[in-house]
Amino acid sequence: MADRYQELTLNPIGRTIAKRVGLPTPPKLRRYEPDQPLVDGPVLLGAAPGARVEPQVADMLHAAGVDVRTWADEGDERFGALVFDATGIDSSDALKRLHGFFQPVARSVAPSGRVVVIGAPPEDLDRPRAATAQRALEGFLRSLAKEIAGGATAQLVYVAEGAEGALESTLRFLLSARSAYVSGQMIRVRPPGDGDEGVPHDWTRPLDGKVAVVTGASRGIGEAITRVLARDGAHVVALDVPAQGEALSGVVNRFGGEAVQLDITAAQAPEELAEHLRDRHGGVDVVVHNAGITRDKTLARMDERQWGSVIAVNLTSQERINDALLARDDGLRPSGRIVSVSSVSGIAGNRGQTNYAASKAGIIGMVQALAPALAERASTINAVAPGFIETEMTGAMPLLTREGGRRINSMSQGGLPVDVAETIAWFASPGSGGVNGQVVRVDGQSMLGA
């Protein structure tokens, strides 16, 4: 559904009126298109004394054809990104390095530009003062993300010792237009499990030769996931209930792959899916648990059927499918990727959604609980938590509720299904083996929740 308010404020007259009365002015976000440069403009790269990741970052950026600068000339030059290696900050006094790097150039970030701070995981550090300083990076980054304008984003990436070589996929995603609606996030990169495949041969088609299954693929976010994974080279097995068969066939006809009509809550559904993937493809490389439903009622008005159906579709089905695919070596292949769709509701809660929020919080618990076992298989499991995304469901909301959902984030607008899909594609990449057991919000840095 079109955002008429945003369209109005993109007009110079509408923008002027909005600013005068103190209303938000949602920017037009830069989103990914084929053959687009990684970053729109030069990248200013800095590091604190004793930092350990900056040399690898410089090499990555140069190899990607990025114009890397290590100083800022006086004038009006705009930077496509600011990247600062803060791994050397080991005390509260050393936090002044953040101010020294960012303060002179804080207003020099281009529209839809990027800010990335690289730190060391506080929990890995032996010295309390070093851990304290590294934890302070989160407050700095979340606040800076709310100060930069024009659709720019800011993220913190904690890179563990020995994981420097596993950073490239995450850095590429965060610097590119693929992360248009992801901001204010903390991401941890650790050494991948033994035997992980590593970086793809072609960053423009990282999923070449991979088989991916997407549940709930017939429309909305599921359709966008199918399109993006197919664009990145995957053969997509698009799955949905028989009632959505015609729409599902339309998705497959547009983007390729194959359609499977299956009710994932049926008793034999997990085994049937696992058998289909074994027989047709010898297993699967990427599993995207996207299928989900809502049955909103306040708890006092919610009957057992409304509660049970949401839990069954949104959570229990994912557990059962995972069990079936992990039970045998010819289910999820080595270097496999499982990605689940959670929700900001599972983090912050939402009135009238005790069932839905419970299911989405349960997904986060599942991801964190299974991550160690997946690492032993040189595989990963992660989740995306969308906020307000422009879909048929949000389009049916009452006007004031819909407008409120759109504006309570740093971007002052709703996201698009493709924003969720791009984040899932990053998790699914062979290069993302160092990202495991994590939840990344796709919400334009919502004001709700943590």
C-alpha cells in the first residue's frame, strides 16, 4: 500500500510544511539493484590505537572496488560510509577515540549512507575495563543511528578473535543498499564451524548451486524471499498450503524453482518435506521458516483454537521441520543455513497478540538453543525480526494505527517485504558462517523494544 504521507513530504512544498510544523519527513531509501556499486561514495576508514581488524577491512573494501579514504578533507564532501575499528578501545578514557573520529564528519554521511563500528565481544574480554568500554559502544551506536539523517543507517559488529576472515559477508551487507531498513543493530561474528564452506565464488550470485526451501511463499514477504533467493542463484522450493496453490504457482512461474503444496501443521508434513528434498535434490542448503498467521484477540477473549493455531503454524511447525531435516545427514547439508522469521512483537510484545508474540519469542529461543548444535555441523541458524512492513495485512489496519506503525522508527516509514528478504539472503549466504544464533531486527530502528 502506498505511503501517501511520504509521497507528500518528498515534494519540496510538502517537506517545507512538515518541517515547519515539526512533522517527520521520511526519506527515500536507496535499495539494491543489479550492478549497483557496493557503496555510493567514498568510505572513510579509521581505527583506534591497537585495533586489529582495520587492515582486513581495508583489503576487503579495496578488493570490492571501493574508494577508501583514511582522512577527511575540509569542505562539503559526502561519504558513502564511515567505518571505524574500535577493537583497540580498552578503557572508558579511550572512548574519546569515537568522538575524535565521528564528531568532525557526523554531518558528512551521504543520503542512505552507512556507519559501521567494529568492536570486540565484551563477553570475550578478561579485563573488566576493556569489557566495559566495548559494551559502551552499543549505547553510542544506537544513539548515533538516531542522529544521522537522510535514510542513513548505523550498525555495530562485534568481531571475535580469529573471525576477521569471516567478516566480509556481513560488512558487504551492512554497507550495501540491501540493508536499507536495518539500523541500530548489534551483530556478532565468530569463527565459523569446522568445515564451513566459506566465501562464495561470486558475491553477486552467492547461492549458485544451492537448494532453498521457503515456507509461506505464495505472497507478501514469502514471495519477496523467493524472488531474492532466486536472484542470488538458488533453486527455490516454494511451499504453501493447498488453498494458496494458484498464487504459489504464479510465484514459481515468475521466479523459477518448484511449487510444493503442503500444510506444514499436518502430522506427516515434516517427513514428507524432508523426503521430497532428499529424493529430488539430495537434501537442502537453506531453510527459510516464513509461514505465519495471526489470530488477534485480547487474552480474555481468545479461545483455545485461536491460541493453538498460531502456536502450531508459527512455532511448532518450525521445530518439527528442523527435527526432520537434522535427523539425517541427507537432510540439511553441511554449511546449511536455517533462517526463521520472528517479529518485533516477540521482543516488545503487542496488545491483543499474546499468542503471536509468544510464538515469535519462542522462535528466538529456538534459534539461540539450536545454534551450538548447528555450529557442530558447520551450519547456522538465525532469525529476522521484522517491524512494520508494508503488506496486505498492514494495509488493512485502521488508518491511525497504520500511520503510527509507520512513523515510530528512525526512518519514519514502513519497510518493504524486500527488506526482510535481503536480510534473509545475507544470513543464507555461504559467507555468513560466522553469524550464528542471532536475531536482527528489520524495523528501521523501531522505538519499541530493545
